Amino acid sequence: MMTATDPMRPVRVSPRTTMGIARVIIVSGKIYVKPGSRDQFLASSAAAMIQARESAACSDFVVAADPLESDRINVYEEWSSQEALSTFRGEGPGEDLSSLIVRAEVHQHEIG
């Protein structure tokens, strides 16, 4: 049996509900960056991660180095609404990040 202090205990953030059905927006995928630029991309993403996690509408936001591919970055986000995600996203990444991206395979999923 899991206790409140058990690290394996699932934590549930209350997502927005529509007619009793929980809804969450998940953004996930991989970004490939120019060789040697992964650390710069990750450092430039830190402020966005902090800002997103401070939002009540965001239950998770991760931009992380892939452990097997040196030019790959994995992204994962959970949002309670499309409106919150769109507001946060704005015009998208700035030129400092966009110029480092070779290709991206990132998808948005609506659950619930």
C-alpha cells in the first residue's frame, strides 16, 4: 500500500472537465538540434520551463537531453486547456532557439 510520502504514489492534478470528463492537452515529441548545440538549446529553454511550471494550467513541462542521441531533445508538456497552452506558446520559440533546430517531431494530443 502506498502512503502520502511514497515516491511511487501517483499525483493527480485536477484537469479541466467537460461534462464530467477530465481533459488534458499533452504536447510530446523530439527535437533534433545542430551538432554541438544541445547544451545551448537546453540552457535557453530553462526560463520557459520555469514560467510554464508556475502556471496553474500546466501540470508538467520538461525539455531534456536524450540519453542516447547527442543531438536529440525530448519534450513533454501537460496543460489543462488549449487556451492556456496557446497563451503560453504565443508566437512560438524565439530566433535563438529556432536557429538551432534541424527538425522537430512534436505532436499535440487531447485526452478526455
